[in-house]
Amino acid sequence: MARLLQAPPKFHPSEWHIANKLQCARTESQKSKSERMIAESQRLLDEIEKTTQKTQSDVNKKIEQRQEDVKFWKRELDNKLEQIVHETEVLLTFKTRLEKSLESCKEPLVIVQKCLLNRQRRAGIDLVHDEVEQELVKEAEVIQGVIALLGHTLEQTDEQIRLNRSAKYNLEMDLKDKSTALMIDDYCASLTNNTPDIRYADHAVKIQGNFVSPEDWIDFSNINVEKADKQRNNSLALRVQIDGILSQTANDMRKQCEMVNLAFTNRLKEVKDAKHKLETLLALVMNETASQEENIAALKKAIAEKEGPIKVAQTRLEARNHRPNVELCYDTVQYRLISEAEEITKNIQRQLKDTLAQAETELKSLSRRQLSLEEEIQVKENTLYIDEVLCMQMRESVYINNF
């Protein structure tokens, strides 16, 4: 307690001066150190600020370059998309042409089949495998071949349209991604240090595992562009092929149709000529029949007319056979009467009746010939009806269009 009440120790004036000098020296040292620190901090601040501004400026330029790159590929993709869309639309019109052409083949095929079926109704010798039938069979084969070719080409067209749409889908998806990326980069380019909604996102400051390299990014769009170009070129080539097929098939069908019609025309002329000849022959036969009938009538009349003379001669002979005794003489009268009777009988039996029998036989032959000619004319009329009325009139509706 006594120590606590003792007065504090007192320093020597020299100690006081030394302490003041030390305080001044330390203060000056600390001040100099602080000034150096401030200068270093200012230099560091200036350097970091310049570096930050330079880096941010570089990033801004990189964003601008990236925006230009994305815009470039977006333009490329837009261009290819427009081309593939246009090409697909044009190819769809070609598909419609193919479908119409295929549909137009049905009626000609039905008609040619009906013609072949109708011509099976020809009768007799006219049921012949003639040039018309050969050309009709060939026409059916041509049309069936055209249908098969058009059907196959239509399948190719459907597949090409599918491939075009697949390329279009890839371009659209790529464009959609490019638009989204461009919108994000536009947003990033608009950000400044004073933008209100900037924030910390430490988790974003690293490359995720699903990032792709710039080379892969370029390759991806380049592949989509190349695929679109390839399908567009394939589509162009297919359109050229379709044009050629439609033109060639129409020409083939038209040419064969003309060949069939020409064969029909020639055959009709041939049948009409044959029918005319048969009708001429029938007229001759009918005239000859009439002449033969007149001849038979004349023969019968001659035979009938000989009944009087033979009766007279025989009556005279019968009467003279009743002469009495020596008057029953074989005189010249008797001899001539016998000769007359035999002569008339011979003329009737051996000449007139034989001739009559031959004439009647000829008449029967003429009748058979007339019937045969009439039947053959009927056959020709049936053939003309089938070819000219049923077939040719039906074929008038056949028209081969160029689709």
C-alpha cells in the first residue's frame, strides 16, 4: 500500500529529448513507408485498372468478333435453309406431276385391256392374232412399264423430300441455336460495369464438360451446310431425271397409241375390203342362183313339155299294134314311131333329167356358198363393230398429256 502511493519515476531531460527524437524518427520512417505504400498502391491500382480495361476491351472485341462469326454462319444457314425450302417446294410440284402422270395411265390401261377383251369376241377366222392385237399387247406392256417406272420414281421423290426436310430440320435447329447464342452474346455485349443486373457467378468461371471446341463448332455448321448442299444437288438431279422420265414415258405412250390406232385403221380397211369382196361375191352367187333357178324351171318345163310328144308317139304305137293280120306291118311309120319314142325317152331320162339333177346339185352348192358368204360377211360385220365402234370410239377418249 505504501508502494502504491509512491510517485512515478522521473526521467532525465536528456532522456526526454532522446524520446522526442525517437518519436520523430519513427514517425518520419512510418510516414515514408506509408507514402511508399500509397505510391505503390496507386501504381498497382493504375496498372490493374489499365489491365482490367484492356482485358475487358479485348473481351468486348472478342464478343464482337464472335457475334460476327455467328452472324456469318447464321447468314450461311439462312441462305441454305431458303434454298432447301425452295427446292423442296419445287420438288413437291414434281411429285404432283408424277402423281398426275401415274393417275393418267390408269384409263389408257383399262381401255387397252377392254380392247383386248372385246376383240376376243371376234368370230371364226377373224379371231386372228393380227397386227392390232400385237400392238395392243405391246401398248399394255408399255403402259405397265411406265406405271412401274413412275411408281419407282415417285418413291425416290418421296425419299428425297424426306432427306430435304431432314436437312431443313438440321438447319433450323442450328439456326435456332445460333439465334439464341447471338441473343446471349448481344446481351453480354450490352453489359457494362454500371449495368444494374450484373452479379457474381463464381460457379460460371470454369469450362463445363459439355463445351465444344471452336473447330467442332465450325465443323458442326459446316456439316449441316454441306448436307443441305448435297441434298439440294441430289434434288436438282432428281428433278432433271423426273423431267426426262415424264417426257420420255409420255412420248413412248403417245407413239404406241398412234401405232395401235394406225394398226386399227389398216385392219379396218383390210376387213372392209374383204367384206366388200365377199358382198360382191355374194351378189354374183345370188345372181347365179337366180339363173340356175331359171335354168331348173326351164328344164322342168322342157321335161313337162315332152310328155305330150311321148304320149302321142306311144298312143300311136299302141293304136297301130291293133292293126289286123298282115296289116300289123313293121313299116317305116312303125320304125320311126319306135325311134321317136326311144329318142324322146332318152332325151328326157338321160339328158333333161340328168341335167336337171346336176342343176339342182349346183343350186344346192350355190345355196351353201351363199350361206357361207353371208356367215362370213356377218363375221366381218361383227369384227368391224368390235374394232370400229367398241374399240376405236373408246380409244378416242385416250389423250396422253405431258405433265
